[in-house]
Amino acid sequence: MSGVPASSPLAVANLFDVRGKVALVTGGSSGIGRMIATTFAANGVKVYITGRKADRLAAAGGCVEPRALDGACPADRRPPR
């Protein structure tokens, strides 16, 4: 069985290339969301994160690669208590 040529759109490097894409990660201030945001940023994605707690978003913004993180927006849609 022969391998797929590197120039093929079906080559693994091309299938999973996310450079230049834009991502909005909800819950990006902690846990899995923060890990996803960091991974996207490390792979050339322009990342925006959102979450309920502004202080956590500010802290997460310093951990996600600064050149890729373009915004952090607090968003709490729960009814007031």
C-alpha cells in the first residue's frame, strides 16, 4: 500500500491544517475550553474566547498565545438571581 503524496489535499498535514482560521471558543477561560483555545492558538488560529467570569477571561488571555488571541468577552445569559 502506498502513502498519500504530501501535496495531496488528503495528506494528514493538509487535512488538519487550521492556520489562518478563526475560532470562537465558549467557556475558553478554564478547563477543556481553555485547552482548546490554547491548542488552536498554538496552531495558527485567530482565537476569541468567551465565558461567564470576566476575571477568569482576563487570566486566560495571558495564557493563550497573545499573537493569536484577539478578544475575550464576558457573556452570562443566565437570569439575574
